[in-house]
Amino acid sequence: MVAHIFQNGDKAYIIDNVRFLREVIVLKVTRDLCIIRYVDNGAVIRIRPSRLFETEKEAIDRLPPDAHPKKRNHWDYEMYH
């Protein structure tokens, strides 16, 4: 399987904490790191391109069998405050 090369502004998906599927935007690509922004909360982090998936289906296929695909939103956090 050939790794997808992401460009600035591309939409991608990441598996967060081994069980949460989250949508991200690629802000900047260097040789071995990508700077991404989470769509749901705007947080920015650096990760390796190998953690990014081009499609949601591709990311769901890589989830462990006991994990449920779930997109986080602000309601997940507001119940604790």
C-alpha cells in the first residue's frame, strides 16, 4: 500500500486515543511531520503523516475490533463542567 502524500489544506482523518475518529485539516507538510488542525475544536498539533488517513472508511478499517467509530464534539466535554 502506497502512503498518500498530503498537501496543505487537504482534509484527512486521524484515529485519536486508539478509538476516536476525528476529522483534521493539514496546515503544513514538512519532510517527516505534518501540522494539522482538528476541525471540531481548532486545536493544532504535529504528527507523522503515517497517522493520517485519506478517507473516513480507510480510518474506520484500521480501528481495533472493539472500538466504535465516534466523532467527538463539544457535548462530550460539557457534561463534565
